[in-house]
Amino acid sequence: MSPNLTLWGRASSANVQKTLWALEELGLPYAHKLVGGAHGGLNEPAYRAMNPNGLVPTLQDGDLTVWESHATLRYLAATYGENLLWPADPRERALVDQWTDWTATTFQPGWIAVFWLFVRTPREQHDEKAIAAALAKTIAALRIADANLAERDYLAGDSLTYADIAAGVALYRWFTMDIDRPAMPGVENWYLRLQQRPAFRKAVMVSYEELVGRLAF
């Protein structure tokens, strides 16, 4: 199968970074069109025709258009990454899906709240009580991952899967925000392993300076 892939979205978006990381991890050729944030374009009729939510990322593969970051991960993994990011064994795949859904329902709401409240909100508008609550929620979720990672190298086993992309995209921001973080050896070692991957460094270890103190563009 010859990829004809186009990714729409700004490089500083964590959700776009998930799709970028998967594309890079699989070594797929793709075009990247910058939209959203300072680039604008999300309300253009042509973009809304692809993604009626007016959000990023949007992934095109030929005549197929997919939005929602985890849907793009599953599509790329299933189409181009079987036995790489996408285990062939349904039992192994169930664990990948479990951690991917955990990211969406449990982990991401907390860490995204921390980032918005602490980084994107101007310092003079900080709500310390809300930040503390979001931090507590995030730490509680990370302790679940930490216990799991004490026994394996990656979330669903001993090799990288799309579950690690869905969750691991948060780690660069988590470890570079000026916040107090409790020691979590499993998570810290996972982050070290991810940093050794060129695809992670290219897609995820990206400056978010343009977002600091900025609630909207």
C-alpha cells in the first residue's frame, strides 16, 4: 500500500503530536499542513468540510478523512503498523485499547487541565485551588501507570504500541512544567525510554512557548 497521507494541525498541539509521532514512528511519508493557533484556518469552509468540529488533528489518506487523535492512531496502527504499533493478537490488542481509553477518560482530562491552568492561563489569573485539584487528579492517574510500568517497559507490554503514543505525548510537558512532581520511577524510566526514540524527539519534544500565558489565539 502506498501512503498518500496529509496531516492538518499545528505542531504545538499535543493531539496533533500524537498523529505526528505515529507517522514518524512508522516511517511513513506525509505532508503536514499547519492550521490552528497562530496559523488560523480552522473556520475555513474547506477545513470544516473535512472536520466539522473545527479542531485538530485531521488526517487524510487518499479519499479517507479521519479526525479525533486516537482514531488517527488506531487507523495508522491498523493500516501501516500491524505487529509494530498494532498487535495482531486480540488479547494483546485489548491491553493496548485499555490503556488508550484510560488515557482519554482518566489521564488526559487531568494533565490537560494542569497545562491550561498553569501554563496557558496568565500567571495573574492563576487559580491555585483549581491547579492543585488538577495536579492531584493527574498524579493519581500517573500512579496507576507507574505501578503498571514497574513490571514492563511500555504500557501494554515490552514494546511500544499506540497506547504509549496516546499517553506518552504528555510526558515532555509534564516533566518540563515548573511544578512539584512526586517521584515515580516507572513513569520516569518510561519517559527516558521514549526520549531515546527519534520519532518522539521530533514530534513531541517541541517548544510550547507560544502557548505560555495564552488562552486563545
